[in-house]
Amino acid sequence: MLYLWIKAFHIISMVCWFAGLFYLPRLYVYHAMSSDNISIERFKVMERKLYRGITTPSMILTLAFGLWLLHMQPFLLKQGWFHAKLALILLLLGYHHVCGRLLKIFANDSNTRSHTFYRFFNEFPVLLLLGIVILVVVRPF
């Protein structure tokens, strides 16, 4: 029974993490398109609160619940699909930290990229989510 509760909270925190990773780059799109100071300052606040208040805590909880689940079922480490999932999670962690670097760039008013770059950048976590969910549900290896 405890396993199912941990799994539920792992999924909930993962959904919150991905929600933040989907929305933060979208804010970067709008921020890159803005030219007036009021909008620019508003986006800085929104980005900071989303990254620090929702996205990063959700990442931490997702990892904590995931490690707890792994502790309860260590045999997963012997499964090929799980190794592939871990590789995608490492890419996702890298993406998360790139979002944090971009947050600092926008906060310092030093962004040089166009809104088009951020539109493409925004799609990367979708690909990771597809891969992770397919690996967990289908377990192809």
C-alpha cells in the first residue's frame, strides 16, 4: 500500500515538474518578444517564481519519490528499459538546469536569442516526456 502512495506522489510531482518545464520556455518566448519595461519586469517575476517556487521543488520531489520507489524495487536497475529511462531523466535534468541559466540571462537583461529559438527550445521536454512514458508503460527492452 505504501508503494502505491509513493508512486502516486511520484507521478503528481512529475506532472508538476513537466508543467513548469512546458510553461517556463513559453514565458521565455513572450519575454524575448517584449520591448516595454513593464512587461519585461513582469516576465522576470513570473519566470523566477515558476522556476524556484514550482518547477525546482517539483523536480526535487520527483527525484526523491523516484529514488524511494527504486529503493523498494531495486531489481529495476537490471532492466534495459529502466536504463533508457534514467538516460532520459539525465537529459531532463540538464534541460532543467539550462532553463535556470536562461532565467539568469533574462534576469540580467542579457538575452540575445530570438523568440523563435525559444519556440523550438520549448518542444524538447515534450520529446523527453514521450520517451519516458513509453518506456515505463511499454517496457520495450
